[in-house]
Amino acid sequence: MLDSVLIANRGEIACRIIRSARKLGMRTIAVHSEADSKALFVEMADEAHPIGKAPATESYLVVDKIIEVAKTSSAACIHPGYGFLSERAEFGEACEANGIVFVGPPASAIRAMGLKDAAKALASQAGVPIVPGYHGSRQEPDFLRQKAYEIGYPVLIKAVAGGGGKGMRRVDKAAEFEAALESAQREAASAFGDPRVLVEKYVLSPRHIEIQVFADKHGNVVHLFERDCSLQRRHQKVIEEAPAPGMTAQMRAAMGKAAVEAARAVGYVSAGTIEFIADGREGLRPDRFYFMEMNTRLQVEHPVTEAITGLDLVELQFRIAAGERLPFGQHELRMDGHAVEARLYAEDPEKGFLPSTGKLWALRFPDGEAIRIDTGVKEGDWVTPFYDPMIAKVIAHGATRDEALDKLSDALGKTAVAGPKTNLAFLKGLCDAPEFRAGRFDTGFIDANLGALGAVEQRLDAAAVAAGAARLHQRLVSEAFDVVHRTQGNLSDPWNDEDGFQLLGERRVGVPLLVNGARLETLVGFEAGEMIVHVPDFGFSTRAALDWSGDYRRLLAPDLDAELIDGDGAVFVLRHGRQTHVARFDPFAVDLEHIDEGGTVKAPMHGKLIAVFVQPGDRVAKGQRLAILEAMKMEHALVAPAAGAVVEVAVEPGAQVAEGARLIVVQPDDA
Ligand code: ADP
């Protein structure tokens, strides 16, 4: 066995790889950016070496620096994880050139599958069905529009070098083709340095079903069954499961065979995934699935395959890299039960899933039987804007699909995250959605059900506000009494007459708060040992008993099914998977992020402004696109908050902007 491994990655996957390597007795070597110097994977590894600044282009993507560390630390092999350098053929070559084993496929296989057009040609030659479309080299807009017409709308424009859904646009009619093409090409050029695209038929009612393959260096190739990753948003997977609902033995055999053939066609070695799209209009049928692409690396969702096969895929990767044979043949592989994985993200589903950064004031997972948590962060860590904002993967395994989904739903309900906003409630909603439970879904399911899943701007949770307010007020009262306590000695009942409180019925005091950054009035009253919090805007009141008998700081919180977490000088209230941030309103503090001036367009997050479409003096309509911000590897359109005239454009394209920075000011017509 290889005696040591350098992990050229970060976060949860680095932690995951370290666990398997350690089990095999390997020395583990981490490399990390400045932003990750205190990260969990750095702590876990036997050694850790800094390789540069926070942006991945200055650290995790710099081949030379990583190879240098591998040499000085005498790493026997490098595991690239997923993302970053995992699918760069040059990286594998650089490893081999320096006598370091690359834990992955040969560079030739990565190259062959690296471009979607070439991969499709290859698959097609190997007899694997592909989606009808234009996969040639011509790129003129008119020519591609003609091809789209011939293929028939709807079509999908895809970046040839694409990945992660970037540079991909669905087009429903000819009139929208040109704009979609331009934006796909721009995104592809900036993400992959290659603007080329292909155009293919948009498969209706599409199911994303992929086959895990494994090949050793001795010509043995097997598949480890399928995963269904149809629950996606913006072509990014949200929930993955194995096996696929509605899968038949006949279809599984056909897909497995096609996947193994595609892998053989490129001389594949190690773990790989063949992604297929299945036309699910009439259930899954063996003649209605098409090759999409091959991912020549470990997948984020590999744990569901591990759960149903009982195998450790990372261990297998190491064994194969060391030259061992696959320890089983196809006929020896069995599936046990059903597994589901949910990707827990730091993002705000109520605000278009904008990534949300910040300190993790609380991070707690349930530890249950058949629940696996893969994470790369711990309480007190920060979710930074530099990398993918995934907090954890929560994986559940059960005898049946329903049992697995019940366990996952339950685990998500018991997970607590305070600080960044998360998609917890959204994920739980998905697990419980009746249509999904019934197996009636395709890749459009999430988009079609955003409202029902709570991924729309929602009313403030008044109960959460009241609970947070009660806690804040309690803290204030406690502080005040701490002072009294220190100066006047012991107090048994701070509400007695001598303390100056008039308890003639309920006395109310107005207390302004900042709730999720917006001002909100609350009233607090005290009556017979109870604190009563009113949120007049919502017609909501709640009582909290004050327990002054022993520890006078104790507040018997109202029974609102809420969890309160102190942090940031405020209170995070977690209730039903949603988070409400309750802070005292300080009239002298300027809250840059949340000043609401009607017409000001601010950066919703750290990022780079890549296009500005207006200049001072322009008239704009409400909702009109004003600029595009690229952040967290995605493009976000910034739109006019109201109809009016542009009075200020504060930044130029290309500028890096901070969250909350003022970008464009529109003077609304009705102001
Ligand atoms: P990427 O490499 O950027 O992730 P893929 O080619 O893997 O792109 O496609 C990502 C997702 O887009 C798929 O899972 C599927 O949901 C959807 N998709 C891809 N091709 C098609 C198609 N021809 N018709 C409908 N949906 C598609």
C-alpha cells in the first residue's frame, strides 16, 4: 500500500479522504490556503502546509506549489478530491512526472472525457446512446440558431468545457436564443477559459441518473449501480439517492452495461461516474436514456453508493492506485436498502438561494443510527466567500426509500445552524414533499415547487421575533440587576416594590429591534413575574415566565419550539429550520448592509462586478437588469428596485465589491 497521501483539496472531502487514508495506515498531508489555516481538515491531517492566499487561483489551483509540497513531504500519492484540480489532465501528468502516484484515472482518460463534445462522440462510437444535437465545432450565432431550429425547441446550450451547470442555458424559443447564447458563452469563457458551446435537444421530464464505475489497472471494470440526482436547482444537485425510484432490473442492466463500455472506451482506471439523462415521461424505459458526460473523479454524492454497497470508495481508489486488483466481480456486488443524501448549504432560499457567509455560531448534528454526516467545518468556523458554501452532507440509510427519507427528514429537523442562513427547511420540505415521496419528479421538480418548499420571500416569523426579543430583554434586565446585585447585595425578588418597579397591571415599554436587519417595533411588558412580548405588526404576543427564585438570569422561554443561540451581540432564533436574527436597534449605528433607501442597489454579497448596463441619466423600468455580479462562482443579475432614473453608478465593471457596497442609485419616479 502507498504509505502517505497529500490531499490537494479542502473542506469536507479532504476530511473524508483523511479518514480512509488513516484507516489504511497512511500518513496524511494537507495543503491549505490562508483562509483555511484553522480548518478542520488541517487539524485532522498529520501535517499541513500553507500554499497561498485565499482565492483558489492562488492556492488550491496552483499545480507547482502543490507538487513542491508533495516532493518535500515525500508524499507517495496525491488525492485530488473533487473540483479544483481533480479533472485537470496536466495535474495528473505533473504528479507522474515527479514520481508521485495520482489517485485517479490516466491523463488520457481525463482528456478524452474532458470536453463534452468529444466525450459524446466517443460514447456514441462505443455504442452508448447520446442526446440528439449539434456537437460540432462551428460557433457562429446564426449557424447555431439554425441548428437549434433543426433540433427543435426547447434546446439546451451547454459549454463544451462545462461543469457544475455553468455556461448552460435552456432556450424555449428562437427569440431568446441569441441572448442565451451570449450569456452562456460569457459564463463559459470566464469559468473555463473556453467559450465554445454545443446545442442539444432539451429532454422533457428529464431524470438525472448516473452510474458509478470502478476500474483497476488490470482491465477489470465494474459498475456500482445507479444514483438518482434529479432533484437539482440551476443544474446543481440538491438531494441524491440510490437506487433510483422506479428503476427496473432491465434498465439497470442496460445502463450499467453502457457505463462500463464508455469507461472501457477511454481505458479508464479508478472511480468514475457516467451521467445519463433519462426521459421520464412514461416512467424509466431502457430505450430512453442518453449519455451526458463522464466525471473522471470521485463524486460529491458517493456516500449514497457507499451506504447501499457497504464499500469505502476512497479506500478502493487507494488500492487501485497502488496497483491492486478490484476485489470483486460484477456478480458479487449487491445493493442493501436505500440511501439519500442532502447537501446542506449556507444560502438563503428565501432570497433566491444567495450564498450566505459568516461565522457559524452554532453547528450541531444529530448522531443517529444510519445517519452519516460529512462536514469540513465545526462550530466557530467561518463560511467565507472564497469557496463552495456547502456546510455538510447529511446521509441516511434505511431498508426502504420511505424509511431512508424519514430518517433524513428527522436528522435535518435536529440539525442546528446559527449564523449564515441555510437551506435546512428547504431540504426538509423536499424530503417530505408528497410527489417526491411518490417518485413523481424530474429535474424540474424544485423549480416548479419553490413556493411550496418555502423558497420564496416569507413573512417574518413573529413567534421567533418574540422569542428573540424575550431573550434580548432578559439579558438587559439581567445586566441591570447584575449591577444592582453587586452594589446592593443579594436580591431575592428583583420585582418587589423596593426595587422601584410598579407592578400595577402590565407595564409596557417600546423596544425597537432590528430583525433580519430591518427595524421592527416590539413592546415588552412585565406582569406578575412574567415578561410579555408583543409584536404589534404581526398581532402576536407571548409570555415568558421569569424565574427569580434561584438564578435570576433564568428565563423560562415561551414554548415556541424555538432554539435561541446568542452570538454577534444578538440572538439567532432557529425555528422549523428557519433562522431569524434579532438584534437591538441602536439609533446611532449605521447598518450599511440594510439601509433601505428605496432606490439604492447594493451588492448582496462579496463579488466581482462583471457588467454594468446603465449610466447616470438612463431611465429604467422596475425589475430591469442593471448589472451582473459574479459571486460564489455564479452570475447574479442586479435589477432596478423601482422605475425611475439612474442617478449614480458608483462602480466600474471589473471592480471587486464588498457585501453591502452601494453600486447603483435609482431615483424612483414616485419619490
Ligand atoms: P454540468 O457538467 O455543467 O454539470 P451536465 O451536462 O452534467 O452539465 O448537465 C447538468 C444537468 O443539466 C443534468 O443533470 C440535467 O438535469 C440537465 N441536462 C443536461 N442535459 C440536458 C438535456 N439535454 N435536456 C434536459 N436537461 C439536461
